[in-house]
Amino acid sequence: MSDLDQLTQSLARNLKRWRGERGFTLDALAARAGVSRGMIIQIEQARTNPSVGTTVKLADALGVSITTLLDYEQSSPVRLVPESQAVRMWSTEAGGSATMLVGAEAGGPLELWSWRLMPGDSRSSDPHPEGAIELIHVTAGELTLVVDGTAYSVSAGGSATFEAHHPHSYRNDGSEPAEATMVVSIPSVR
């Protein structure tokens, strides 16, 4: 599959997904974005590759970034962010700073958690509703995140985000305590 074909398929899949997440009909999205209903249908069926301008209008109308709308990796429920890819947003001469560890496109209730798992500890979670997202930043040790039966290792300083409607659990396979800060975003009920 060519890059253009992959982009067309990704855009089709992601546009459908985000239109559904936002609860927009074809007509509602067309009106919000100033893009014809026919164009949206063609994009969602991967029959056309729209201009950058059209893509920007659709992303803005959905309230997501262009990157999210074009993301090839959206088919994966997990995105790992190593410490080296965290984005320092600002810093001061005195040493203060803010770093964006990991982000996700989500709307609805948010919960902030502090986790501590001792060596050998594990904890399973029931799948959350469709559209739920979890973001995790490991502050000490190493956490093993298991999503849909696949294990992902996240070391201290690293972060991850995943679609939490998949079965998931957390383990400490190491020899020291694992500590993490977690945000859970549950979609609002329509």
C-alpha cells in the first residue's frame, strides 16, 4: 500500500471514528465544517484524498488536531512515549519547568490517580466504555501495562496512553516498587 493509500485509509477510519465520538450526523459535520456532505461521504469511504484546507476544516469542526485525524497508528490502542519524546513547554532560569508527558483527544470526566505496585503486584481493570482513554506516567521503577493481552514495558520517566475500552491490567515484574501517575478520561454520556 502506498503512503497516499495509507493516508486515505487512515483519514477515512479516523473521520468516521471522531464523527461517531462527537455524535455528529453527516449533515451536522458538513454544516459545522463548511464542507459538503458528499465530500465527507467520499472521504469516509476512502474514495478521495481531500485538500489540506478541507482536512483542517474537518479537524477544527471535530475539535481534534490534524495529526490525530491523519494518524496511521490510530488502529493501535496503545501509544508509548519514551522520556526522550516528552515536550518541555517552558522553563525558568531558577529551574522551574512544565513538560507535556503525554496527551490524548478525549472529552468527558477526568480522574487523576497515584499508583504504587510492589514487586510481584498486579491489578486488573474491567474495560471502560468506548472512547475512554488512560494516560500513565511512571515515576519510579518499571510498570508492565497489558492491553488486550499484549504486554508493554514502561520505565521510570516514560509515559503511555491507550484506549481503555480494551481489557487491561498493570503489573510490577521488577524488584523495586513501581510508582505511576495516571489520568483516566471517560466520555460524557450523550
